[in-house]
Amino acid sequence: MIKRLVSFSISLALLSNTALAATEITWWHGMGGKLGDVVNEIANRYNASQADCHLTPAFKGTYEETLTAGIAAFRAGEQPNILQVFDAGSATIINAKGAVIPAQDLLEQEGVKLNPDDYIDGVRNFYADASGKFIGMPFNSSSPIMYFNKEALAKAGVEPPKTWEEFEAIAPKLKDAGYVPLVQSHMPWIFVENFFSRNNVQFASNDNGYKGAEGTKILINTPEIKMHWTHVKDWKDKGWFGFYGVPGPDNQKPFEEGKVALFLASSGAFGGLAKTASMPFGSTFLPYWGSIKGAGVHSFIGGAALFAMSGKAAAENACTAKFFSFLTSPEIQYYWHKETGYVPVTKAAYELAKADGYYAKTPDAETGIKQLSLPGAEWDKGYRMGFYVQIRDVMNREFVKLLNGDESVDAAFATIETDSNALLEKFAKTTAASN
Amino acid sequence: MRKVTIWDHLILILGAVIMMGPLVVAFLTSTHDSVDIYMSGLQFTFGDRFVPTYDKVLAHSGGFTKEVTGLTMLWNSLILGLGFAIGKIVISMMAAYAIVYFRFRFATAVFWLIFSTLLLPLEVRIIPSYEVVQKFGLLNSYAGMIVPLIASATGTFFFRQFYKSVPDELLEAARIDGAGPFKFFIDILVPLSTTMMSALFIIMFVYGWNQYLWPTLMTTDEHYFTIVRGIKQILQVWVGGNQIPAYNEAMALAILAVVPPVLVVILFQRWFIKGLTESDK
Amino acid sequence: MKRVQFQSRWVPYVLLLPQLTIVCLFFLWPAGEAIRSSFYLEDPFGFGSTFVGLDNFKTILSDPEYFKAAAFTAVFTFLVAFFALSLSLLLAVKADKVVKGATVYKTLIIWVYAVAPPVTGLIGAMLFDVNIGPFTHLAHDFGWDMRVGVNYYDTAFAMVVAAVWNQIPINFIYFLSGLQSIPKAVQEAASIDCRSSFKRFWTVTFPLLAPTGFFMLVINITYAMFDTFGLVDVMTKNEPANNPVTLVYKVYADGFRGNDLGGSSAQSVVLMIVVFALTIVQFRFVERRVHYN
């Protein structure tokens, strides 16, 4: 008995010794539910793939809570090695120079060459700096696409529109067929940010904000986007556009119930829709305006990226770099893509998915990647604006007023411009001393 | 004497239905499939998923370490609730005793200092609080979760109210018997306060039990995750994420999360209503 | 204050030590930090900061949205405190009166107190769901085109209902215990002198409930102002947009959610000043009318 106990404790000690030998790194994320399970599985696969490093992921609440937890921890010197930061928070962390080690530098220190051209076009620049160097490592990424209700289109005898002009031509038929022609699920992302990319219009001064916070002004009180929203309001009044509130799920429900013909949503939504939609559906690209010269280029991503926090030991940084390489390997990207619906961020992973015949079975999974791989132009790489969470709040506030008929298009966009620029100016002051 | 009418019962029945209704509906909903809940909302019948859902949330080990079950989370919430309630009651009784029963310099200043804590909820002072907790090395610990929550003055205020209503004759009599401040406190005031303590215990236990933001911010070790955090974690599935939240599991956890505080409430309200009636008649 | 008190050089300080330590560490220091940073605009990670004097205050006080939130907070607090107190008092009076089934009623009414705010919010959000909420359907049946999350007032209505629902049970417990502590002899004497039960309640029972009532008033105001931000967050599904929000939610939204430390600190300071004034009013004017002995 005693012998067994002793041998047991010895083996236990050996076990913990090997565990101790591995360098511990941490990853704070905001992925709940099933997504959290997939994150855990990826961490387990990473830990199993090598013996030097041990990664522990931790769920830290919503994106906002995760970022703030990271900030509080950073100030106290307790930051994780890897922090997940969402699209609207990227200016906050990228402009805090010294908070993160650029992903590209981190990898190159480990002798891994990061070639931006390996990444899908609409992914490549979103978390990069003005010169194209990767600051954050793109992680969960998706783009807004258009889902269509096949029954509705068949009943009205129309094809899914490629442009908004085509939409206006078919909307009356869809309405007469008894459907709400169009619904969207995230106004700032789909009808503002990706409006600017898809139609190739400048969104902010200073190269869409990439050249620094100082002097960056939003260019939203401008003819193209106001034209778009004048139409949106007109569609709403004619019964061509349904609006059920700001949150995405409130707008998704009527589509799932089969009441809506065209639904603009994340390219990753197809998996959930497959379970809930009461009718067959398909997907295609987000429409653009034929009247805008040069429109129809690729959109960019939304979602979140992983940032390597500074102030960590070299051995830990090496492990973080290894994890980034592991994460962007085609196999892991394909696994992530299949399990969650988010797009794979590299071209190699996309090729792997194609070769595996994944898209023959689930064509909707490919729509987002195809749209992100469309030809590019000048203004489709992304945007970098500080206090963007509040700017989105301002947009939503004014859009609701506009759609409720409490405010004109001119007034709404004048307010968005004034309030956003006040926020941007304030943000520039927060970073001033650090530059 | 006072006549009880049918209206009295009707009002009470209506009150009970309105208060309980949503909880019953939440329970019924938890026994359905998550896709049904997602599509048609709250359910008003008993579904067929009761056993698997509750078995999963209670016994299934989740998290990265595969060591976290619904029971672990309930246990953590229990420690948080108990630690917070007991700590707060002890500390605020002592402070209120000093304020009401002692004449000392700075008494008014101390009074206002303590009451000023009602001015800023923890959510507003959360980042500096994190730094303090970190400096004491209390991240990822029960003490770190509990202590900053105790700062608010509600308990002290409550006991101050009560001590002021205790007849002065008691202290006079005790002094004639030669009782000092500690003897008076322990032998007379504490027993007299049991009802108040249980009343406050209810509020504080529930408050501690239900904390979300602070424990989420200052713990990263899954073994400290609370039940409320568990609920939020299930519900948090992103729009782009291809999934619909497991509403059934969230509702089931919500129902389970309600049980211990309800037991506390029922247990203590009986004690404290009984105590009050006895002491008075 | 007490007519008789102890005198000691050190005992009161020892008794106060734990509370004061916690207050200093977790309240005074963070509050001081808030006041300091209200004069700065700083990078949340702590790399840069610019002294901006009173700019943050000017920004708030020239923002119509801030005053909109302030007005909503006042109305919301009033409505929640009023309905939560009066409805629970009604229920408590009735529960104190009946004998049959009293325990069952009590138990059923207090259950809800144990529900966590995010859960209240979740149930509330589902009941008021713009597409499939039972309450939304019910309102439509009565010709009310209720759209929570789109229409400002509909959202405000839903928030008040959820907050009152959550707060009734604890008020009920306290009022009931307060009522039961009123000696039966007093009530019987009153019932002989005064035939109208309504008048009897206001002239005899209500004044005797005043100390409990004062405490409950403070607790309910604190709840509505401070502790409902989780509920606001869930009911609006983390999208403030054009929805009604309270001042504390705004501090949370700008500071915690939006990482604007200077702006949110300035809001905290304004909030502290307002609540401080309110506290003085409560203690000076309301408590003076409350009899303890």
C-alpha cells in the first residue's frame, strides 16, 4: 500500500515536473457558448502539438469586457500574453504604442516569415498598419453578405440583385408577392463601414485613419452615403425595407420565419440559419451602387483579432509566436472555418477547404471568402478610428431616429459627423503624449 | 376585528401570479430544445428535454480544464454570497455601533465618509479597484472577489437606523449593572439585532450571489467562475458565429441559480419576521 | 443622537477600523483617481495623457444626450421607487391581514428577489421581444404597436416594469416585517377609534412604518439609480442606440465599454455631486420627519 502510494506520488511529481518545464502562456477571449468550446479545442491541439509551451485560454465576457479586462490587467502588469480585441476596439489598442508587439515582428523574431500576400485580400489590411505590417493576427473574421429566400424569389419571379439599382427594380415584385423585400442586421457594419469599402469611397481623412489619430476626421457627411441612406429611408417608407431594432437577432427572426426576401448578415450566419430557417435559402455578395464610379470592389472583415501583449518574457513571446503560426496553419484555419462559419484568413486554408470538397456540400460557406477576394481598390482595406464603439453608438442612435421619421437625412448625418469628430479629436488627445 | 375580504385574496393572488409567472415560464422554457426557444420564444408547456438539459448543466464538466460543472459554479457563488453577507454584516455592525453609541472626535466626518460610498457604485470605480486588489496579490482569490464589494455603506446605514431606534433605557440599565462597551455590544445589542442581521443577510447574500462584472474582471482561473458568469457565457454567441445560443441551458442554469438564494430568503424571512413579532409583544 | 453614549479614547476607532480601511482602499482611492482623471484625457493602457482642465466637464454639460439621460434617470428612479414601494406596501398590508394561505403568498412573492439581474433582463427581453414576445403580442391585441428597442418610450416602459418586478419582493419582506412589528394592541385600538380602514392605515399604521419606509426609500433610489445598469444593458441588448439609458449606464458605456477614461470620470464626478446633494436632502429633510423612538 505504502509502496503504491510512494510510487504514485513520485509519478505525480514527475508529471508536474514535465508540466512545469513547459512555458505557460495565457489567452483572454470573448468567445462564449459553442465558440468557446472550439477555442478550447484549438488550445488543446496546440498544447498536444508540442511540449515546450502550454496555452491556457480564459473567457473574459463580451468583447468590451475582454478589452477592458486586458487594459486593467496591463496597467497592473498582469496582462495575458494574447488578448482578443474586436474590430471597433482595434484603434484603441493599435494607437497605444507599446501595449502590443506587432504580430509580424513577433513572428519574424522567431524566424517565421509572414507574407501578407498569403492572406485573403479583405483580411490582409484590417489589423495592419499604414505600411501593411500586421499588428494584430486576424482571428474570427466574417464579412456582410446577402442571404436570399429562394421561395420568395421564385414566387416573385426574380433573381437576387447585384446592385442596389437592381434591388429597386425587383422590390415592388417582392412586396407584391407578400414579402418584406429587404432587412439588414448591423447598420454601422453593413450600411456604413462596408458601404465605404464595397463602393470604394473614402471613409476618413488620414488614409481612413491609418496614418495616425492626430487630425483624423470622419468623412460621413458626404454625398454617396447620404444618397444611400436617402434611399434606405425611402425603401422603409415604401415598405421595401423592414427595421426591427438595432440588435442583429431581432432582424434575423423575420427572415428565419420566411417573411423576408433578402437579408444582409454576416457570412458566418449560414450555419445558424440552416438550423432555424423555415425555407430554403442561398447567398450572394453584398449589393453595391452601379451609379458610384468604381464600386463593386471587395468588402473587409469584421470580428476580432489576437494581439500579443508587450512586457512578457522572451520565452513566452516565442510561445505566442509559435501559437500564431499554429493558428494560421491551413489545417487549424480549416477546422475553425468548418466549426464556426468564420472565414479562413489565409489563401492556403481556403484552397484546402476547396480541395476537401467542403463548398460542394455547403456553398454558402464560400460566399464570404469570394466576396473578400474580389478585386481591390483604394478604400477597401479598413478604417482606424478611435472611440469607435461610441461612434457606432452615435450612428445607431441617429439611424433609429432617421428610420422612425424623427429626423431628416441631412440632420442625422450632420449630427453623426459632429459627434464623431468630437470623439476623434478627444481620442487624439489621449494618445498625444505617447507619440 | 379586521375583516378579510375576497379582494384581499384576489390582490395577493394577482401579486403572486405576476411575481412568479415569469419564473414558471422560464422553468418551462428550460425544458425545451434551444432551436424551438430561439424560434418561438418563451414556452408555456413542459417540454421533453428536462432530464438531459439539467443533467448537462449540473454534471457535465466543461471549460478548458474540463473540471468546471454547474455545481462548481454554484459553490463559488455560494462562497461569494456567504462571504460577502457575513463580512459586510460584521463590519457594518461594528462601524454603526461606534457611530451611534460613542462620543468621539471626527464622528460626523466618519459618518459622512462612510456614507459617501453610496455615491459611486463599484462598476464606476472598477479599474482602480482592480489595481488595489492586484497590489495585494488577491487576483483569482475569493478574498479579492469579496472585499471590494463590502465598501458600500448600506449595511452601516441599516444598523445605524436600527440602533437609533433601540431605547436609551437599555444602555442606562446596562451601565448601572456595570457593563462596558464590549459587554453591552455582545450581550445586549447583538442578540437584539438578530432579526436585523437576518434581514440584511437576505439582501447581501443575494447581492453577492448575483455579482457579475467584478468577478469576471478579476478572475481568470475557471475554478473561480460563478453561476451568473456561466449563464452569460452560454448566451454569448456572436452574430458571425454560426450558432444559436443554448437558451435551454441558460434558462436551466438561471433556475438553478435562483434556488439557493430562495432558500436563504425563505429561511431567513421566517426567522426574522418571527423574531420581530416576538420581541415586540 | 443618543442621549447616553460611551466615551472611550480608542474603542470607537478600533470598531471603525475595518470599515474605514475598506472605504479608503476601495472607495476613496478609486474616487480620488476618478477626480484626477476627470481633468485628463488619457490612453487607457497608460501610455499617454493630456491635461485638459475642465474640457471633459464642458463636453458633458454641452451634450444634449447627457441631459436626456439625466432626465430619464430622474423619471426612471421616481417611477421605479414609487411603484416598487407602493405595490409592495399594498401586498404587504394584504398579506399582514390574511391568515389563511399567508405563508404561501409570502413565499411566492419573495421568490423573484433571488433572480440575478442578467436573468431578469433575459426574461424581460424575451417577454418584450420585438418579434415573438408575449407582451408585445398582448400589446398589439390592444392596438398598441409596441416595439421595444425601436421606440424610446416602449423601451422605457419595459425597463420600468422589469425593475419594479425585481424590486417588489425585498420591499415586501421589509414592509411585512415592519407591519408585523406594530403591536396588535395598537391596531385593535385604532380599529375601534377609526372605522375607515383606509384612514386608519394613513393615520396609525403609516407613521409607525416610517423608519422602515425611509430606509426602503433610500435603498430603492439607490437600486434604481445604480443597480439597474445590468438590466439596462440586457434589455437594450448591449446597444444603447436611441434607447433610454441611465446616468450610471452612460458612465459604464463610455468608460468600461468605450474606454474613454477622462470623459467617464468626469461623468462620475458629476454623478457624485448630484448624489451627494440628494443624500443630504434625504438625511436633512426626510429623516427629520421620521421618529425612531
